[in-house]
Amino acid sequence: MQVSVENTGKLGRRLEVQIPAERVDRAISDRLKQISRTARLNGFRPGKAPLTVIRQQFGAQVQRDVIGDLLQSSFAEAVTQNQLNPTGNPHIEPQALGEGQGLRYVATFEVFPEVELAPLENLDIQRTVATVEESDIDAMIERLRSERPVYTAVERAAADTDRVTVDFEGKIDGVAFAGGKGEAVPIVLGQKRMLPEIEQGLLGAKAGEEKQVSLLFPADYRATELAGKTAIFDIQVKSVEAAALPELNDDFFKSLGVESGGLEKLRADVSENLNRELAQNLRARLKQGVLEALLAANSVEVPQSLLESQVQEMQLEAMRRAGTQDVSQAPPREPFEEPARRRVALGLILNEIVKRQQIALDQSRVSARLNEMAGSYGDPQALVRAYRQNANAMRQIENLVLEDQVVDNVLTRAKVRELNSSFKEVMQLT
């Protein structure tokens, strides 16, 4: 077999392969003999048909099969001989093929770039550190209280944060429309869950009053039959209630799942949750810092084939999030190109670190990550089994774990500076 290699760019390769006619003919002949041993043809006992008859009957199909096999096996042999590492399947153009002619073809493809890693010891990584303080626990409990207000009826006019319960009916040109009527509907002023004209019209209203509100439905309103039309709503105010924070009593504790132990148990639960959230956030920040430092320190030539594959994957991700499978509605590729380039470059860098540092996937960490993900589900073991039976899902988890292992490895070698912060700053709470 003769092989010649030509560079068609930094990563592009053009491989020309010539397979002698003798090798092609021998492979075809061997395949026909193999078929002849078991072939059942009319007029012949099984395995007794002459080879000439076998060739007439199966020759064309055998030739196609043999050439297909030779294309695959010879390409693999050629790239191994020339120490090439293709990024994917090649584009193959047969030049000559068939019995007596040999096989000649041209394969074009890209190879993985050689990644020259910058010394990990030169990386400068910032590690944010923070702790959960008693004041953070206090603030979270107050937030939990504000999310569970207690409403008490008042005689005054409705103000912001009050809950106003109303009956209403809307009409367009004097005709009621579907969805325009409600009874005993609670509306918390300021939450902006109703159209703004409704909430604005209820400010200053008292229990027992009747109001009339005119509003123009937005042009992009979800109910297209109402979009751009003006409706008149007749509203009867049933009650006005003021909001107050609930008391720290057993009823409040039980609403948060604390059956016993009172405030002390609630504070312990809140502390545990906040510490877990903080640890996850700090770890994510540190990991992102390591990945950004690796990208900044290492320039990598990205193969176009890998870039295109990554762009398509990100487009599919966007389509899944949007709940569509119609390829005609796929988002344009331009917004994904740079993120895809970064993702591919980072993958090449991480793979090089795995190879050089001889990092093996830690299966115990894979199991721990899987159990952590399943912990919030009603039947964790059922979810674990479902993941274990899905090769693609498991591959994603394994990739994340291996990525974490690389980050840990880098942190043992890089320069790491600590930056003191607070829970509030880390979690970006106002």
C-alpha cells in the first residue's frame, strides 16, 4: 500500500492511498470463497455451487462490500503509519476501484492540534473565601417570613403590598370575552401579576366599592384574539387586607418542615442550607477561574470540524430549551460561534492535562456526583438506575467529574490567592 500525505493548512491533511490490485482481488476472491461454502443456489447442493456461479450471483455486492471494508481498514492503517490523529471521519473520494484496477482514493480531514501547555505553576488563580454568619441566617429567616405573609382585613383604602380580593368581568365593545371574568380573585398590589391598569385602578379602593377600569391589551398579548383591543372591566372590591410578617411560632416552623425543635432547629436547617449553597457557589467560582486562566494562558488552534460540531450541539441545546424540534426554527449560528470556539479549545487543553498528568476518572466521585444529583428527587435510586442505563447521560456526568479532577490537579500546582468576601457578596444578595 502506498500512502502520501499533504498538509492543506495548519490542521488540514490530504491523504492519497493506493492499494494494489492484487490485494483488492485477493480480498474479493476470499470473500466469494467464504460465501460459496454456505450458499444455497437452485440446482446445487449447499456449498457445492461452482465459484464462477457464485461470482455471477454475488460478485457485484461482494465487490462493493470489500471496497467499503478496504476504505475503512486502509485509512486506519495509513493514519497509524503516519502518526496522524483525525478529529473525525474523513471525506473520501475514490479515484479508481474494482477488480484488476486496484483501489486509489483521496481522503481529506483535520487532525487534532498539538497543545503546548503553559506551565501550570505560572497560573495565577483567585480563590474567593466566605463564611455564613449569624446575620446571614437572620436575613434568610426574615426573607422566609416575607414570603409567607399573614393578611388581616382593614377598613382603609388599598395600598401597595395589600391583598385585594375582587369579582370582575371584562367586556370589549359591550361583549364579554373568554377568560375575562373572575370571582373572589386575590390580587397582591405591587406583585405585578395582573395587568398594570388593573393594579393601578385598585390602589385607593376600599372594601365594598365598585370600580371600572379601561385597559388596552398589549399588541403581543398571549391571547391573540385580545391583542391590541381595549376592554372595560367592572370590578367589585370584596375585601382589602394588609400584610404582616408571621410570628416565629410553631405554625410558621411547621410550614417550613420543622416539626420539632422550634427556632433553634430552623436556624440549624437554614445554616446547613446556606453553607451548602455557599460551598457550591464558591466551588463554581473557583472552577470558572481555573478554566478562564487555562484559556488565557494557552493558545489553541481549533479544528473547524470540531467547531462546527460544537455549534450544532449548542443550537440543539437552545432548541430543546425552547421546546422545539423543528430544524427550520434553529437559531442562527453566529451567536454560538465564539462560545463554541472557547468550549472546544478548553476541551483540548483539559484533555492534554489529563494525558500529561495521567489523570484517571475517579469512579467514586462519579457515584457521589450521581447520588448528589438524585438526592432531591422523590425516588433517588430510581433516578440513579435511569442514569446508569443511559450511556450519554453517564458520559456527561463522567466528563464533569473528570473536569473537576483536572481543576483540582491544576490547583495543586498553580499560584492561588485568597480573596475574602461575604456570603451576601458571593450570593449577590441585595
